[in-house]
Amino acid sequence: MADTSNNQGIPEPEGASDLIETDYEIGQDNIETTVGPIPLDIHNPVFLISGLSVVAFVIYALLAPDQAASFFGWLRPTLTSSFDWLFLMAANVFVLFCLLLIVTPVGSIRLGGADARPDYGYLGWFAMLFAAGMGIGLMFFGVLEPAYYFGTPWGDEPLGAVRPFGEDGALIAANVEEARRMALAATSYHWALHPWAIYAVVALSLALFTYNKGLPLSIRSAFYPILGDRVWGWWGHIIDTLAVFATLFGLATSLGIGAQQANAGLEFVYGIPNNITVQVILIIGITAIALVSVLRGLDGGVKVLSEINMVIATLLLLFVLFAAGAGGILADFVAGLGAYAREVVPLSNPFGRTDDGYREGWTAFYWAWWISWSPFVGMFIARVSRGRTVREFVTCVLIIPSLVCVFWMAVFGGTAINDMIANPETSLVKANVIDAYKPELSLFAMLESLPLTAITSTIGIVLVIVFFVTSSDSGSLVIDTITAGGKVDAPVPQRVFWCTFEGLVAIALLIGGGLGSLQAMVISTGLPFTIVLLMMCWAIWKGLQAERS
């Protein structure tokens, strides 16, 4: 294990590495003080600007919910219709850049120095990666998205795909297979290479410039090859503050979605009312659990919860696979991969298309969401990925999770589609996704078609809650690192502050417009951070070239 005593919790490089010579010391701009019995070690001005802004936002959304709802309702469609081309083109750049890193000689560079070795085994590494990266999203959209694309009656079919249901709701047999193929391709597009490439870019930049270059574990460090020592001034303050806002609102969106789905499941199984009040109570309760995990730290909190959740998620996945018919589902998986490979280029093209509902309402939102999550997921992946080679790192973060996500969608989405085909008049999936759009009920509607519904639905609720806890805990750790000037051993009360306000922001957005408000803030913070990520690719390339020289 590398020595961390002289670098504020950051391991020193082991073996050959290209350390950057700079007079900056980690935490030199920090304010170290105590407020009563509470110790603080906060970066000035990143913590003050982001912290005060978040407090002001929560107060505004809670005091003027109608005005906030009206503003957010205008904001989301305005941004997605104006900048969908930028999100799509940027995501394409990230995928191509990651593939370039895998096949070029820079892939042999080891994160943490030539002699560094991984801190975590593959099982723990993958568990933390998935739980932090897409846990709640997979639970919420695993059934919803394939089912929606398969049968949407609202005119936003991906690439103008055929509709399998007529105006009277009857099944059109001749259109079924083509609609199924496009539904699986369109879903895989949102959950495979592109989002993981976004995460990989941020994670690699943080790991490279922290573990190999000796710079603070903060987003600004990646821009040293471009800005030089100016990165420690206001340019860097702006970059890190943008990262805090993007992370906070990306997390708040996931927490809000998780609360809605957990509440829907509780109503479906136990009859508990589905309303804002219950969702607020859920957020408060789960945030309290997350605070306990925060106090236990990375290994005692996040790692343990992540591994438990991965075991439960795997068991649920296997149950659905075999209960719904493994042969047919595995065929859907293979067909989904083939459809994805065939359609990924047309789906990635932002120009000359007529499927505005899919491209703007779904893809642009997704890319903004992944980009807003990227500081959080990227920094968390960087924290647990020291010792991997660049090629191993990018391959594992990009390729393997993509395959798992496509398989998850084939199992859950394929089961939902088969239920709609077999029972077009009585399918609860069709009733809750196509006939009356109730997205938070899609998972539980699918489980209703399988045995042991009450048990599996309860497991689904538990998974959502634990994914919720893991995301909140991991997110507070990451935001605290950024706002502590790159220190990874800052006082725990600071993480408690951020964990608490993640929950409060989710509550404020739910009250101030629901899911639409959550999505609007994700897009508004993801948009400027897209430019940051594009510049980051160039900085990574320059940093890797210096490692080889």
C-alpha cells in the first residue's frame, strides 16, 4: 500500500510516474476552523459558493413551489430541443476516445505508478461501480424503457419504428418482432457504451492526475495540462463549483426517482398511499440511513452495502430470468445485442431525424443525466481503481458494465414485452406504461405476471432503498472531497452536511414540480459540464503522453 502520510490522504505514486511540479499544496486555500464542537476543513471559495447556493435553492423551491414548478416546466423542453445535438455529438466523442485508449500504447500505463497494485478485488470493485453508477436507474427504467419503446402510442417511436398496437389497442402481429427489436436497441443505446464512456473519461482523468501526477483529487486537477497553475485560481474554482452543482442535482434526480418508485411499490404491495408526503418521509428516512453509512466510511459503509445490494439484485435478476423462461429471454439478449450493433450509429446521429420525442425527451435527458452524474461516479470509480492499467480500467468500466446493462434490460424489459404480447388486454405492464403512463409502477406491474409477486416486489423496494442509500453516501463523499480542496480525509461533519442537503434538494424538487423539475435541473447543470468533459479528453491525452515520455 502506498504511503499517504504526506499527501492529505492521497496515495503517493509507486514506481515510475510523471509527477507534476507545482508549488500548490493540497488544502492550501482551505479554511480550517471549528464551529462549536464541529471541526471544518473547507475549500475557499468552492464550499462557500456551492453550499450557500444550494441552501438558497432549497429555500426558494420550498417557499415558492408553484413558481418553481412553472420555471422548471419551461426549462427542460427548452434546453433539450435547443441542445440535443450537442449532447449526442459529445457522447459520441467520449465513446470514440475510450476505444482509442484501449487500442493504443497508452493503455499499458498503470494508474498509481508502474509498481502500483489494485486496492480492491474485482468483486468489490464491480459491486461499488454498479451500485454507485446506475443502481436506481436500472430498477426504475429496466422495465419502463423497453416496454415504452415497444408500444408507445404518443408518436415518439425511436427512429420512427412501427407500432405493434392498433388504435383500438389490438395487437398487430406483423409488427411485433420489428417493434421488439427496436425497443431493445433503443434501450441498449441509453445504457451501454455511451454512458459508461462518460463515466470512464471523468474517472480516468481523476485517477491519472491524482495517483500519477500528485495533484489533488478534484475535477480541476485534470485541466493542469491546459491551464497550468491558473487551475488553482478562479478557473479551477468555476470548474469545481460546476462539478458540485452537476453532482448534487444529478443525485437529487436519482433520489427523487427512487422515492417515487419505492412509494409506488409500497402502494402496490401494501396499500400505502402514493403521494408527495410519503415520498418526502421516504427521503428523510433513507437519508438518515445514509448518514449512518457516511459515519462508517468507504469500506465499512459503501463497500458493504454495495456488495449486499449486488447479491440481492443478482438473485432478483436470476429469478425473473428463469420464471419468465430463460430460453426466450436469452434469445432476447442476443437479439438485443445484434439490434444495438446495427442501430447504434443511426441512433447516435443528431441530424435529419423526425423522432423528436425519443431524441429530445429521452436521449438528450439521459446524456445530460449521465454527464451530471459523471463527477460523482467518476470520482468514486477513481477512488477505488488505483493500481489498474489504463486498458484494464477503460475496458472494465466501458465494455463489461455495458454487457451487464444490456442483459438486465433484456431480462426485465423482455419479460415485460412478452407479457404485453401474450396478454394485450389484461397486461398490467401495458395498462401502466402504454394505456396510462405511470412509470413508477412499471417494475411492479411486470413482477405481477410472475410467481411470488409480494416477495419479489418487496425485494424490489428494498433494492431501490439500498441503492438510494449507497448513492447518497457515495455522493456526499465525492462532493465533500471537491469542496475540501481535494482532501479525502476531511472532517466527517462536512459529509453529513452534503448528505443532508442531497435529500433536501430532492424534496424541494419533488415539491416544486415532481419528476419534470428533477429532470430540468439535471439538464441545466449537465449542459455546461459537457464542455468541461470535452476539454478533459484533450487533457487526459496530454497527460498520458507525458507518462510515456
